[in-house]
Amino acid sequence: MRPLLSWAGWRAVLARTHSPGPSAGYRGASGAQRYVRNPPVGTCDLQGELDRFGGISVRLARLDALDRLDAAAFQKGLQAAVQQWRSEGRTAVWLHIPILQSRFIAPAASLGFCFHHAESDSSTLTLWLGEGPSRLPGYASHQVGVAGAVFDESTRKILVVQDRNKLKNMWKFPGGLSEPGEDIGDTAVREVFEETGIKSEFRSLLSIRQQHTNPGAFGKSDMYIICRLKPYSFTINFCQHECLRCEWMDLNDLAKTENITPITSRVARLLLYGYREGFDKIDLTVEELPAVHTGLFYKLYHKELPDNYKTMKGID
Ligand SMILES: NC(=O)C1=CN([C@@H]2O[C@H](COP(=O)(O)OP(=O)(O)OC[C@H]3O[C@@H](n4cnc5c(N)ncnc54)[C@H](O)[C@@H]3O)[C@@H](O)[C@H]2O)C=CC1
Ligand SMILES: [Mg+2]
């Protein structure tokens, strides 16, 4: 086992790792991220990136020498660095700690750092250095659940399930939680297939429910989105872990049954209205558009816009 480094030893290691150079302080407001070394070599050398809001991001994973550093020496080094960043007018510190270096969390917390969020392999702590209360944005506030109302217009049948793990067995649409980076429609199609074996394609978004302090959302709020899907397979092969029952049910019967969650009942009536009067009355359709600043694309959901409104140049 390698011996732990003292604070003096850590400074020496870091001084060797990052050779002294001109002070790399923030030299512009271009928005580009730069590496900054604070304070200058010789006192402490916690390397960070400056963000466009004047905050510093320190990624401990990138500082190899920290592998041999103990918690007390880290605390001393961080304290000196924070003092330096404060004197330079930095607004905040973001400290990214890999899970295997979690021994540095408590020393950081003792200097005022708080958890911002954690992922499976790391945690991120923040310290607000600016004036007044913190203006740092919080982490994710909601989880997103998506269900598929798979409706076969030719037979007027709709696909419904009952949960295995619920005390009351009520009819609802198959669905589940969206995965990071997954489109809403793709979640609906995936969850429907996983839970029922039915293949389908996305048609539209029908409803959004927002609920706070949802019991299954780990203290976060819950967004539950129901999509209209069109089936292209019909043989049910439902997931025995999650579902107790799964059926193609007549839409009229579903709208009338009492053994149903309130949101499913409301959406069944909405679908009945769309089936009778035209789905354009109820559908929020999707279009992919380019984002202006990032070069990425996003999905925009809204009621269908007539073509002449899409192309019109000005408004009289
Ligand atoms: N009003 C409605 O009709 C209902 C709406 N929802 C919404 O659906 C979304 C979530 O859908 P779900 O089908 O619940 O998610 P899901 O389909 O992603 O996962 C459910 C399955 O995950 C597993 N699981 C969940 N929590 C677990 C735990 N603590 N320990 C072990 N296994 C666990 C179980 O196998 C469970 O059957 C949420 O947005 C929720 O609000 C859920 C139920 C009814
Ligand atoms: Mg589910």
C-alpha cells in the first residue's frame, strides 16, 4: 500500500504535475471554457475550468495526484483554493467527485459545500461565493413517465393493463419512466412493447399530468404524459413481473368502466371524442426543428398549424 501524502507532499506532487506557467486567470468573456489554476503554483494547485457565469468547475477525476491524498490534506488545499477564488471574485465552485474519491465529500461539506446532484459514478457539490443568496440552478425537478394509449381505429379496441404491484387493480395504459436522452414517443413505444408485446408507432401526444411529491419519484415531481399510438401487431404477450392483466378493450367500455384510474378514464373519453369528431381535435403532433445556438435538434409538440400559418412572413 502506498503511504498517504502530507499536505506539503501533495503540493510538491501537484507542482510537479502542473509545471509553473503564466497565471491562467480568466481573460475574456467569450463564453469559452478555460482552465484556470488557482491559486498560483506554489501555494495550491487545484485546477479548474471557468464557466461563463464566473464559476469554477473542479473535476477531481482529472487530478491524478489526488489518488494519494488524505482527506485532511485535501481540506487544507481546498480551503486555500476557495479563499483564492473568493478574492478573485469567482461566483461559485462546482466540485465533481468520482465515487471512489468520496472521502473528499465530508471535508468539502465542512467548508460549506452542499450536494448539487449525484450520478451512478460521481457526485457534484457546489459552493456559492457570489453576493446574496445562491443563484445556482437546482438539479432535475421532475421525473417523466410516459404511457401509450394504443388505439386500433378499425376495431375501436384499446390496449389496457392492470398493474401487478398495486393494491387496487385498475385499468390503465401501459407505460413507464423515460430514459435519459429518450424521446417521449420512443418511451411510449418501448414501454408498450416491454409490458404487452404489442408493436406500435407514435401518433400524437394527448395529455400531460403534473403531480408534486409523487410517492414513486424520490421526492421529485412527476410528469405523466399519455401518447396516442397506432398498433401494428395484435397478439398480447404481457410482462408477468409488472402486469396482472392485459386486454384489447372496446373504447366505449373503457370510457364507461368504474374500475379505472381517473386519468385513464379522462383520456379514454378524449380518445372517444377524437375517434368520433376527428383526431385533429385532440392531437398534439410533433415536428423536429433545429436549435438556434447549439446546432442540435429538438422535438416540438403542438396542435397542427395550417400550412399558410407555417409559411406566413408577417402578421397583419
Ligand atoms: N394514473 C395512472 O394511470 C398511473 C400513472 N403512473 C405514472 O407512470 C409513470 C411510472 O410508470 P411505472 O409503470 O410505475 O414505471 P415503470 O414501468 O418504468 O416501472 C415499473 C416497474 O419497476 C419496478 N420497480 C419500480 N419501483 C421499484 C422499487 N422501488 N423496487 C423494485 N422494483 C421497482 C417494478 O418491477 C415495477 O413493476 C409515472 O409517471 C407515474 O406517475 C403510474 C401508475 C398509474
Ligand atoms: Mg410500467
